[in-house]
Amino acid sequence: MGLRHLGRELALKALYQIDTRGEVSNADLALFFETFAGQHTDTFALQLVDGVWRERELIDSILARALEHWSIERLSRVDHNILRLAVYELLRMRDIPTRVTIDEAIELAKTYGDQNSGRFVNGVLDQVADQLGLKNKGEPRPHTKSHSA
């Protein structure tokens, strides 16, 4: 399992804790990361948690537009936070390809969500990536052959 995957898991757990307890102090978060973080996962996880929490209103508005026949309030806390993490990655982490972000979110959903979470997360994130014009983010550009005369 890669370090970023472990960082995403840690970020999901931290966001879930914040979501269930309400605002969490920096001391609480520091204790959480001290208890659960690995040597190299905490930096990435903390970047995700900070970014998601800071931009949660924007992220939730993007999610609300992508949810068909659904509302944010109906999302499970787990699915909601997985989607938030992925949307933050799509928006702000240009070095991570869209395909990787979506695949990682699906894996988190299969592990921590219910039996339908993986498909649901995939559908919502595909819609988000399409709406934001980020379907091919991070993919190599096709090489065009130049024809010389």
C-alpha cells in the first residue's frame, strides 16, 4: 500500500472525527496525527485535511451540482468525506491524475463505506471531473506527428 493511500485513509479518519465532533482544536488534531500517523503519511494527510476543511463550502457546492436526485444532507458521513477528499485533490493537486484520484476514492469507499459506496463515489466523481473539465488531468498528452514535406 502506497504512502499516499495511507495518507488518504488517515485524512478520511481525521475528517470523519471532525465531522462527528464538530470543530476540532489543533491540539486534538495534533494528538490524532501523533497517535495514528506514520512517518511519511502525516504530511500528505494533514495537507488534505487542512485543504478540505478550509475549502469545504466550495467543495460541497461542487458536489451539490454533481449529485443527481440526491442531496448533500443524505450522504453518509463516510461517503461525504471521501468525496470531499477527492474533489479537493481534483481541484488543488495538479500532480495527481484524475484517474488516480477517482480510483483511490473508490478504494476508500469499498473499504469504509457500504456495499454501494464504490459505485456511487465513482459516478459522482466522474460527473464532477466532467463538469470541471478535469477528466484528463495529469494524463500524458497525445503526441502529434509532424509531417515534413
